[in-house]
Amino acid sequence: MLTPRIKVKSDQFGVIVRAKTLPRVGLEEYQKAARFLADAWRCTRVSVLPDGPGPVVIRGVRSDPLTTPTEHRPTGRPQEDVARWELGVDEYAAQVSCPWLTFPA
């Protein structure tokens, strides 16, 4: 019996699992199982994304990051990348940013 090797990390919103695929158990099979994992883990949602060729990242969210207030406190120091604005987090608590768009004059 083959068992996938996994690494598990938790955060304030849920869990992040990195797993290796197995023969006949690839990305598509993990994605089909996502709703069952959500039930088993008592998560509001679960996503499965590729993490390069072979491994997958499974993100289970128990606390909705979109309902958590965010705060921005300017430090007065210049930004590292002035061509990008940090907007907050998405529904899976991943950082979201917006590139600065310039238009021709």
C-alpha cells in the first residue's frame, strides 16, 4: 500500500497540506476529494492546487479570512516595491496585491 508523504502547517484560518501525488492518484483525484476533505476537516472550503510537477497544496479554511478585519499602519518608510499595492487576503487567506498600472500619455 502506497501512502503519500505530506507536510501539514496550521494557521489562524485553517490548515495547509503539501502532499506528493502517487501513481493513479494525481491532482484531479485530490480535487475530486476536496469536498469530502472539507466535511471531514469541518472546513468551510478546501482548495487543491498544483505545487509544481507532482506535488499538490491542499488549503482547508475553517475561519473565513474575508470576515476578519484587516489593519494597515503606515510606517513612514519607503515601500520595497512601489509598483505594487497590497490589498489584503483572498478567501483562502493568500496575500493579494495589485500591480501599479501605467497608461500611455
